[in-house]
Amino acid sequence: MPVYSLSEIKKELKYLTPDELRELCARLGRFKAENKILMTYELFYKEQEETFVEHIKEELSDSFSNINTNSYFYMKKTIRKILKQIRLFSRLSRSKSTEIELLLFFCEELNQLNPSIHNNKMLGNLYRRQIEHMNKRLNSLHPDLQYDYRKMIEELKSPLK
């Protein structure tokens, strides 16, 4: 079966009735969890970005509290999984400030882990990459927001010294 381009699919969607569009969306939601997450965001959180961020932070906090800290191997696996979730939620939102807020929260939680992630080279590098990523994203924000976030990022850099 040939897979059509997104522009061709958009053209075809114009010819569907509202009922057919609802049915198509419901079917998409059944196929993959990411589709359902996207629909949930678009329908319930798109206009309430702060609420969305708070819900995500609660989920991430639960994930951090469940990290197996017996070995760095298990910590790495769980931390990568959490970072993957953050990337997914950032893509949903398409807001740079939301992405930076989630990454700030992620780095703050990493700093609180015991044993320290800074004693492990891989986790320390992952932490540094997230700080670099936030610095790159800052340039596209409003100057007032840049200043506030830059201060928070500088505080996160202090464990690195």
C-alpha cells in the first residue's frame, strides 16, 4: 500500500464530513498511545499550558521517586526513559518555554538523586547536554524570559564546578 504525503492527506481531509473526521480521529487514538496523548493535549490542555506543565511535573516527579538507585545502570535506564517523555511532551506543546521548564525540572530532580549523578560520567554528560540544550533554546524566547531562565540555569551549573 502506498503511503501518501502529508499535503495529499490534508487535501483529502477537506472532503470528509465532521462525523467522518470524528470517526477517523477515534480510530487514530486506538492505534498508538502517542496519538491518544496528542489528542488529549489538543482537546484539553492546549489553552491551559500552565496546567499541562504542572501535570507533567507531577508525572515526572513520580517517575523520579521510583528510580532504582541501587546501581547506575538502572538509574541510567530510568533517566533516559524520563527524558524521552519530556521530549514527547515538548513536541506536543511546541512551546520553547514549556520545554525549558520541563528540562529545568528534570535537571533539578537529577541533582537531588542519591547517589549523585555527577559521580557517573555518562549521567554527568547527559546533565550537561540538557543544560546546553536549554541555553540554545533560550535565544528564541522573549528577553525577560531569557533573563529569568538564564538565572535558573546558572544555579543548575553550580554542581558542575
